[in-house]
Amino acid sequence: MGDRLKGRNAVVTGAGRGIGRAVAVALAEEGANVVVCDLGVAVDGSGTDQSPADQTATECKKFGVKAIAQFGNVSSFSDAEAAVKACVDNFGRIDILCNIAGIDKPKMIWNMSEQEWDQVAAVHLKGTFNFMRHAAPLMREQRYGRIVNCTSEAWLGGVTHLNYGAAKGGIVTLTWGAAQELGPSGITVNAICPRAKTRMTDDPKVREMVVKRVEKGLMDASVLKRMDREMVDPSAFAKVVAFLASDDAALINGQVFLTTALTVARYSKPEAVAQVENPSEGPWTLEAVKSAFSADRLLKGYVNPAPPKPEEKK
């Protein structure tokens, strides 16, 4: 057991299983007291089960720290407030917040229901906001805090679960913005972008889906090899979060880190790669716009990522 986080108090959402559990245990192993927040739902958000949170809390206590299970719904503003309050009431204050909870309802956009969109956005994006909103005032008052959010490579864009990817993209933007707002108060806000074996990824259907994407040219074949090497238990990289939650990472703020068993990488922010000025002082004309979008100006180096397929002859 380490002592890098000794005396610190943490709230970890989605801590009953998978990445959240690995993070909670890693924090406890470094000396942090932990509120294990998990409603115990299935991957699609259905059902409830208190035993995963209870089991993680028991595992954390083995390191000599305090740990309690909390069964709130992260998409509920009041439940998030209750979880943060539980940390303060039981441990004295909140120092660390790790937003890991998530569900997935994958569908192509033409088959996705409004409910499937809303539920995924509510858990991932709204849930992350809910906990940050209630933790931020307390952290600002004590002028100390470590917030680590969880995004996904899906934020870069992909097929079959745009609700999930869009919510994860929102978390990235939320992380960047909150880092600027909270940084002056001694609070860091970063995000991990993990690859791991979890309930979402440890499913034969997931691999089948990737194989189909590779066959259709939507993904490079190297993705399959990478999956086999990196889709392992998230405990392999959980210490990355423990480090970001420590005093050693006091000056690391507003960053997104790819985290796998083999690699840690830092993403850059998007930036304009080409720019064309309006040739006139008045409004853009259609001809000027057409010229700006020529292959040697705005579209220099551009390749359509998903060109239309030619119609099959019948």
C-alpha cells in the first residue's frame, strides 16, 4: 500500500465494476477514503443491484481506509448532491472526484430512439456535470480538488453509438472549460480516455462489430490486434488516475489522456488547419465561398472519410 493519497477523500462513480472499480481500489491502495457510487445497472442502464458497490467498498477497506457504498443515480441532480454530501459527512471533506459511470445503447442513427439518446446523454454528460456541480463549490472553498472525468475514443467519431460518442465529446469540452474555471482555485480537471476489458467491450458482439467495420473499410485492421493486446483488466492502468488525483499532478490541468495497459498519450485540442479570408468587405458571395472550398485552399489534403458507395447493379 502507498501513501500518495493518505488523508484524501474521494467520490468515484460507476465504482461497482470495471474501470470505476479499478479506480476506486487504486485510490484506496494509495490511502484515500472512498465513496463507492454505483446503482448497479446493466450495460444498457436497466435494473439495479447494490452488491457491486458493497463489494468494491469491502475491497477498498482491505487497505486500511474508510469506504462506504452509495447507490444514487448519477443522472439525478439530487442523487449526485447526496453522494458528495455523503463524502463530506462521513470523511470530513471531498478532495477527489472521479466520474466514471456510464451505459451504452448502440444503434445506427436511423434506428436510434429519442429515449436511447436521452438516457445515454443523461448518464454520461449530465451525470458528470451533476457531480462536478456539487463538488466544485466545496473544492473552491478549500482551494483544493482533483477531478478526473472519463471520456472514450468514441468522442473522435465512429459508427453505431453516436449517443455515446456525442456524450463523451461533451465530457471532453466540459473538462477543458471547467479546468479553466476551477484552476485558479487550486482544482485540476483532467480526463482519461481508456481502452480496457469491461462489460461494454468484453462481448463477442463487440468484436464481431469491429470485424465488420474492418471488412467494410471503416476501420484499419490494426484495430483488432490492438484490441487483443489492450483489452485487459482496467487495473493495469488505474494508477494513472491515482497519479492525476495526487499532489504530484498539481500543475496538470485541462488535459485528456489516452490510457491503456501499454500506452499513455496526451491528446491535443482541435485547431484550424486551413483558413481563407473573405475577399470583399461585404457578405460572402456564393462564388467566393465556392472558391474558398476548392481543393487547394480549405480542402487541401482533405479526404472524405465515408464516400457514398456506388449503387449495386441489379
